[in-house]
Amino acid sequence: MPSLYALLGVTQPFDPSSRFTTSWLLPPYVLAFVRLLLSLYAFVTIFFIFGWNGSHSNSLASRRSFSYFTVLTYWGLAFYFLVSGLHTFSYARHGTSWLQRWPRPLQAAHGIYYSTVVTYPILVTIVFWVILYSGPWFPVEFDAWHNISQHALNSFYCLFEILIPRTSPPPPFHVVCLVLILALYLALAYLTHATQGFYPYNFLDPGNGSGKTAGYILGILAAVLVIFGLVWLMLWLRRWLTEKVLGMGGKFSRRGARRFEDMEMRLGAGK
């Protein structure tokens, strides 16, 4: 029976060819810069919203935002691109990333984190624009900007991580983790109602019909499973197209390239 680490894709050594911190298109320093720039935009967006709400007598909205899955996933994007950008910078400078030297539980957590980043934003975009948004278009420019940033550009962040780095498709077991996180959020949503008196999303209110609420929950569960499968396929196709068809193995740092060549030589000698 495979170990939990094996199911989570944590190999020894971890990420031997530095797929999390390299790209088939961008040099490592450029990849680090782009990731950090995207993180900066996300954090500026979050704190500008807080500042706007505070200056317009709406601080309650900022406090309540931590109960919304759409906002929590945007925080997740901001921190992921910060952490991955720093890992990429450490790889570019030293030839190995901090991630490759981290304890195995943190390596497993990073892999799951990546799976959330390439899955949840697509779910958020679909749910917001198909279910939550009912029009007309936002009359206040600020409302239009922050909703586009958090509910449309989030999928751009997601597509960047699918298409540009050399990451492999995640282990299938990660879908269990994604479903578990959604279940924990569902608990948070009902805890919010119990402690603060409101549902983050109206479709979670059983007062609208328990069958209807169950239908929404099961629909979102099904959507996550489908999105995970499609993302897995996109990652596999990108890796096959760039590496097998176009022969673009990756942009490595000098030290990282030597380390990768040494590893391939050792593997070749062992055959």
C-alpha cells in the first residue's frame, strides 16, 4: 500500500528537476519577477479594497470578507505567488530552491497548494459570473474593478500557472484534498451564520429550500471534479507539447542545469 507521501506526490528527492520553480519559456529570474509582480497586484488589490471600505464607512464589509470563499481564494493566490516567487528566486540564485530543502510535510502542503491555485479560481469565476452576478453592470468603477480583479483576473493567474511553469499534473489524490477543503469551507459558512447571522452566499440558505441548497452544493462538488480533471489534462498536454513536440525542456539556472545534468547521468548509470 503506498504511503501518504507517495499519494501526495512527495518524492525523494523532492522535485528533482525543479519543475515548480522553472519554466519552458521564461528564465528563472524572469519567472520569479512575474510571480512576485502578480502577488504584489493581488495584495495591493486586497488592501486597497480594505482602505476604500474604511474610507466609505463600510469596514464591516472588510471584516465579513473573510467568510467568502471567493475572497479567501484570492488571498490564497496572493500568498501562493509570493511564496512561489521566492522559491523561484532562490532556485535562480543557488540552483536549488528552498522548497527542495523543506521538510516533507511542507513539500506536500506546497503540492496541494498548487492544486488549489490551478483549480479553485476557475470554480470561483464560474460561480460568481453564472450564479452570483445578476447585472446590471456595476455603476461604480471601484466595484467593477475589484470584481474583475477578484473574479476574472484570478483565472488569469490560474492559467499562468498551468501554462508557463514546467509543473507536472498533480497526483489524483489531490482531488480528495480539494473536496476536503471545500467541506471545511462549508462548515465555515454555516459557522458564520451561527455566529454573525448571515450566509456568505444565499444559495447556502436552507430557508430557500433544502433540496435547492443540496443541489447547489452537489453541483459545486461536481464542478470541482470536472475542473480538476480538465486542468490535469491541460497540464499533461502542455508538458507533452513543450517537451516532446517542441523540444523545449526548460530554462534552468546555471547551477540548476549542472545539477540536473549530474542527476540524469547518475540515473543513466544506474540503468
